[in-house]
Amino acid sequence: MTIRLHNTATRAKEILKPIDASNVRMYVCGPTVYDRAHLGNARPVVVFDTLYRLLRHVYGPDHVTYVRNFTDIDDKINATAAARKAAGDPRSVEALIRERTEETIGWYHADMDALGALRPTAEPRATDFVPQMVTMIESLIALGHAYEKAGHVLFRVRSYKNYGALSGRSVDDMIAGARIEIAPFKEDPMDFVLWKPSDADLPGWDSPWGRGRPGWHIECSAMADELLWLNPKDAGRLSAQALNHPHAFDIHGGGLDLQFPHHENEIAQSACVHPEAGFANVWMHNEMLQVEGKKMSKSLGNFFTVRDLLDQGVPGEVIRFVFLSTHYSKPMDWTAEKAAQAKQTLTQWYRLTGDVEPSFEPPKELVEALSDDLNTHLAIVHLRDFQKRGMFADLKAGMLFLGFPSEVSWVRSETLAGGISADDGVDVPAIGYVQSWISNYGSLRDAKNFADADRAKRAFEECGVKVSVTKLGGVDVHFLSNFDLKRFEDLVQGELK
């Protein structure tokens, strides 16, 4: 199977050609763990989880390495620890920071698990890789790409001639159009911090430049280099291309908001330390998220976390479905209507596939859709088609492939447990038709769309099907003596498709 991905660096869709097909490697920028993950934080998780699933299917689960980091060195984290210390906690700042980040990482895992995201191969914490960051900074200084001044170490941006290539802008244009921190220790306004000093109230590590802490950008460069480089010890199985570029890897992903400056700075640092490598071969960026047509912000009152939605009764599968309904490269608008429609669709699918054994392999239509630049929207179109055609084994296999579990507790089992009966001499139609109708009618009632539910009820009565809702919310179905199978089939496949 050929996988094509849009490469931000070349602005073109390219065939994925792994450096080492026995170890396809992907790095995705993870969260800064100072609080709950908001909805926008979750979109790249679902996007790259879907890509991870595709890569595992094509190359094998044991032949894909996926790294997503935790940034646990941050001023907001420091501020929370300082506030706890000021409130009388006797422990060190480092201990308080560790406690806070352990707490938020636990929240993050619980919330992303609820969205059906697989855990990456590795989830490094920045604090565990400071020595590697110091080593990389030392190399940049030795090569003339960085300099130390007043306890700070800064990257010399103009020393890297390709700076700006990823985002498509020149250094001078960036200076003219950006808010840039002016500091007396900078040689150039565009130079960015690799290391900064820490006082006694801040976390810090020993370094050749004094006690301090790393800048944000160097963290990902060091962790990617440490965890994704090809070990020359594997020379017996590696190609010449792989051996010549041990520090390159296949895919680097993240949100579009990270393209500049974070990803641009990552490239500059890593390419200068390993000029032969080229860092990541493919860069992928998901577009941003809006809420009801507006940018999500606390001032607009439309800011919420994944946990907020889960606590409000929005299932994680519904959040995932809404995300996957829009191609990752398009802006995504979260709306209450989309969530309600997603829940209705998933309810139908889970009721239709509850007792069905999935196909042995994911449907080829879905694999082909995802292989074409992760076209999740088309994949969902195929799932809808499987439903219409009564291909419930393929529907279930496709749902599993897209990260939806085989069963969920929030779909009420009582709805399918309603009685199915018939007048004497009337043959009950194939269970697929019955389930299709129950799914549609039950979903309309779950969404409190009673007007459409009543219209559906009247339509079925016209073709000889009497329905009633049980006290437990289930649906009793009775086929009358005037039941017309042809009209019933047309209704299920037409009006209720």
C-alpha cells in the first residue's frame, strides 16, 4: 500500500518512503502539562493517532516508533509550584513541579484514552533529557551557531541559511511583521533562547553556563534526536541511505500554530548539529479548531477542555467522530449540532454491529482513503455506505480501524432489547432491516428530535409496522398482517438511510 502525505516543507503531496521500513519513525509535539488539555489540544492527538494506526497496519505494529513528548519545563508550571510553596508547602520547587506535572499527565492520559487514542511508543518528559539538551547546545556553540551572553545561550538565526523555509518567509520579513523579544544579550532580534539562567526560586540544572534551564525549542530537537536516531549497530539490516542519515526520521507532526517559530527553530537547531541528516523528511500540520464558527477563547465564553465535554455527557467517541469528519488540513468547527449528529450516527452503528463479527481486515476502501493524505472524511463516507448496504461486518471493521472500540457503555442496550413480534403468518424481515429502523428511531428520540421520530413512526405504520417505546427506553416492534416488506425495505434504504 502506497501512502501519500502532504509535506508542509515541500508544499506537495508525496509518497512516503521510509528511511528504514522496518522502523518507521514519527515525532509529534505533545502538550505542555500545566493544566487540562483543551479541545484544540486534542485535535492533533486524534489526527496523528489515526496516522499511527495506518502506519501500524501497513508496516506492522512492531515496525513503527511514535514519540510524543511532554513539556514539563514551563513558566506556568513554575508559577503553580511557586504558589503552592508560598501557601506553606515545605517541599522543594522541583518536588512541587514534579507533583503538578504527574497530576496533569494523568489527566491528559485519561482524557486522550477517552478519545480512543493509542499510547505512543515513547512519551518522554523534557526534564529527563536535559543532559542531551546541554550536549546539543554545546555542539551548536562549537559550530558557531550559538553564543553565550549574560548566562543565556542563544541560537544565531542568520547562521542557518535555510531558516524560514518551512513557513515560507524570510528572516527580514519575520522581523518586520512579528513581535520579537528585544534583549540586550541578543546579537540579532531574531535569535532565540537555547538556555536561560534560573534563580533559587526556579527549577534549574547545572551547565557550562551556570545553573539554568533549557528553552522550549531545544527540548524537542534533543528528544527526537535521542529517541529516533538510527543506531549504527543495526548496520547489518539498514540501507546505505539510512546509515548515511542516522539522525533523520520520517515524519514530524503538530498543529499549524507550531509551524513558526517552534518547528522552524527545531529544524534550525537539528540541521546545524547534524547537517547531513535533514531532520524530518515529512512535515505534517493539522489546521486549527473553532467553536460554533469562532476562535475558541475564554473571553468569548466558548473555551472548554476535553474533560468539560466528557463531564457534560459528550462521549469520547463522539468527539473523535467530529474530529475525523473534517480533513486534518482544514479548519474544524466544533458545534453542538455536529456533536448531536455524530452521536446519532454512532448510536446507529453500534446498534447495527453489536453482535457482528468484524471483517478480518480493515476494508480496503478505508485503507485507501487514509493512505491518500489521511482522508478521514472519505473514510467516514465509506462507513455510511457500508451501513446503507447492510455490510455490517465491514462497518465494524472500519470503525475499529478508525479507533472506535467494538462496544461502548453509553449506547443503551435496552433499545435493541425491545421485543420483536408479528401477527400470525407474517414473516419478520431480516434482522438487519429491523436493527436499521430501531437505530434510526432510537437515535432520533435520544437526540430529543421527537417531531422526526413521530414522522418516522407514522411512516412505518403505513407499511404495517407498529412501534412503541418501553418504560426502559427500548423499542417494541410488531409486524401487522398488512405488513408490506417491499415498502418497508424502501423506507429503510431510502428515507432512513
